[in-house]
Amino acid sequence: MPRNGTGTYVPPPSTWAPGVNGVTALTADWNGLLNDLTSALSQSVSSDGQTPMTGNLQLGNNKITGLANGSANTDGASMGNLNSVAGQAGGVGDRNLLINGNFSVNQRVYVSGTATVGANQYTLDRWRVVTTGQSITFGAAAPDRVVTCPAGGLEQPIEAGMMVGGIYTLSWTGTATAKVNGVAIINGGNTAALPANTVATIQFASGTVTNAQFELGTTATPYQRRQLATETLFCQRYYETGSGELQAYNLAANGTAVRITFKATKRVAPTLGYTVAVSTNCAVFDARTATPEGLTWFATPIATGTIAWAGTWTAAAEL
């Protein structure tokens, strides 16, 4: 019996084990001990991989360390394999709290290099330039944009309701420096414990950035690439643009309205803006009565008859 069932080797009792002074050690016992040792060693795992397993490997709640990434269907999966899967489109949950972290969504049609006219002006979706008169520059999304950030900073506030509290990790690709809530952080570094239900502001400055990721925990995982349609929908919680059109016959000064439903429910009732493409026989025309779900496209005629009013609208619910 080379092992006792729990992995411990117990030599067979004999004139050799244990040895006793004055007792003759028999050849048969020596040979039996050698055979038992040989069997025990044969059941052990060779470090060079010669020995195939013949049963389940009991790890006793210990880790396998130094494991290479698996490649064949019968290979074990390493954390590297799992992180790679997590970083693919869709990912494993939504780890990345930054929206539009690859800067691919540009609903405002912000033009690279255009100086901002006010502090904290939003440019590419969810990203605002901190300092008046500064700008960001970038090329086409293919699928990611590499953005060059100004010295004053490019930042994104993360909605309080997304913050569960704890230690977070910030990672990105590029040469920019970064801060979380005004505190400098290195690429792949951890924050101090952040409070729950409190806005967190991520800022990049004085360099390039793309594939920015802010996630709960102490380990930086591969960038989570969401579907473009999903990323756009996330952006539209805070900003959306669309078109409105109204054409009707009505009595003078009587209001006519069309209700427009947003693609995404807004964070709060948004601030509305609009531009005019066509206005015929309209005394009053505008976009109004904003709720998180939609807006009213409204007009009243100058005189009884047909009115027409068309244009574009914006709905902003940024932090």
C-alpha cells in the first residue's frame, strides 16, 4: 500500500522499516520495501510532464500558478484566457464605467481642433474639455479614435448611480496623464476607496488616449469593446439629437403638437435646443415640454390654414 488514501506514504512494516538493533533484516523485506517505494514514486507526478493523471487532481483550495494560456479545446483556461474573452464585444457584464471610452461616438459632430467657447464643453460623446478655448484633436474612428488631450484636461463624470463604492482601476492606451477626482493615477493603477452613489470624474491631459477603462477592483482587465449600437445608446442617456416635422391644418392661434419619444430615457428631463429648416404660417414654433422620455414639437398658425414646421432638435441631460 504505497499511499494511505490521503496522499501520505506509509512504508510496509518489515525488518527494514522500522529497523531494530539486533533484529536480522531480511532480503524479502528489503525487496518488498523497494517495490513499495517504486510503486509510490510511479504514482507521483513528474515535473517534466511525463506522467499522465489517472484521477482528479485535488488542489486543497490552492491556486495553480504560472499557467500558460490554453490553446486547444482540451487545455485548461488561464486568467489570461478569461480576461481576453471578457474584453471581446459584449464582454462579461459591463465592467467599464466609462462610456465611449474609445471615442467612437460623435453625435454632436464635433470637429477635431475646434476651440471650445465655454468651460466644461462637451465634444465627443460624454467627454468634455475643461478649459475654455482649448480643444481635442483626433482622426477617424477605425474603430477607435486616438484623442490628443489638452493641458487643461478632457474629462468624463460618471453618474453617481453607477458607483457602488470601493477601489477602482483606471487603464488606457496612450501617453496622457490621468486623474480620478483630481488625484493623479498611473496607467493600471488603483484609486483609494471611493464612496458609493457619488459622482467620480475621470480626467486625461497632455497626451494621447484611447480605450479608456474604469472598473471596480484592483486589476486592470482588457478593454471592454461594446457593440457600437449599444455604446451609442449609452451615450443617448445623456445627449441625443433628432429631427421633428409637423404639418397640419388648424385655426389661427390654436396650438398643434406632435410628441417625439427619445431613443433612450434621459438621466433627467433634458435641456432642449432646436434649429429651423422649414417654417410656414407659424406664429410660434419650438421644441418644449421635455421629460426624460420625450419632447413636444409645437406650433401655432398665424392664420387659419396649413402650417408646416420642420427642423432638428437636441436633448442634453449631461452631468
